[in-house]
Amino acid sequence: MIGDGDKIAIGVSGGKDSMTLLTTLKQLQRFYPKKFEIEAISLTMGIGNADFTPVAEYCRQIGVNYTIEETQIGKIIFEYRQEKNPCSMCANLRRGALHNVSKKLGCNKVALGHHRDDAIETLLLSTFFEGNLHTFSPVTYLDRKELYLIRPLIYTEEKQIKTVAKSGQFPIVKSPCHIDGKTKRQYVKDLIYQLQKENRDIKSNLFGAIKRAEIDGWHE
């Protein structure tokens, strides 16, 4: 996932996942046998009042170069196009913008803060709403951009990330999206929570199914 000479762009939304990833990779540099560089990148959405000043100060304190890229993604989706199901388009536009900035900074890899719960939720979203047995991979190569996407927290549970973020007192930037917490992903997250009340192993079983189902990028 990380090799000698890599320059890794970290997508930093300001949420607990990306702040934990940023801190983890910075700490990893101290003892990992392979030498690599990191760059932190945040995207504005053109909506709301997200203030990345605390993130910028945190990056300065830990010695990580930080870039804020101004975009109008939120306005495009909600005002111009008025998308009824905006999440997929938003994700695609944000990925494209992040990849472009990463290339400008000379990075060959992009690290995202997706964790184990995200992989499980994506599997159910794909199955329920698209009819496909699919989720994202730990490592993906984008041949058009000549970039690798890596997800170093893929085996980490969300509850563990919450504990780390709280104990580390990371600066957290609230999402400016007005449908945050009202999406299909939130519906699936709530469903899993309810199912866990009857079967405490539901998440472990679903994650095990991902590893055994021969989904692209998950071959053991």
C-alpha cells in the first residue's frame, strides 16, 4: 500500500475519519521502514460556512503541507442541477477535484479515510439500490490519472476511530451539506445498528463475506 519514495495526498474533509488518517500517516513516518511524503488537501464545496482554519493550524503544528482547493461542487449539485439523489454525483466530483490537485502537487497516491464500516455499508448500498455485489477496494489503480487510491484504515472499525479522534482532540470541521445524516448511507448505517441488536456478529459476518466473495481488489 505504501512504498519507498511515495508522495501521498490525504483527502482531508475535516471529519473524524480523515483527521485520524492524517495523524496516523504522520505518526507512521516516524518508524515505517519505507520513506514517504504526505500532503493534506481539503476541498471547499461552495456552500455553507465550513472553516478549515483549525485544520490548517493542526497541519502546521504537525509539520504537514496543507492545501485548500476552492470548488463550487455544492452549488452545482444543489442549486444549478437540483439533484434529487446528489450523493453519487457529489462523490464523483469531489474525487475528480482531489485527484487533479494531487497530480499538481506531484503525488502518486491518494489516501482516503474509508474504514471497515464504510466498506460494509457500501456493500449493502450497492446490493439494495443497484443490484450489484460490490464495494470499494483497499487499493485501486486509476490508469487515466496514473494514481493509486489507498485506504489505510480499511480494517479499522468506526468506533475505534471515534475513540482515537476523541482522545487526540482533533479539530473537527462539520460538513456543510444540508442533507448530511439524511442519506441512503445513513439509512443503511441505522439498519445495521438495529440488526446488531439481534446479531452482534452482523458486521464481522458482512466484512468476512466481502473478503470471501471475490469482489475486485479483495482477493486474499
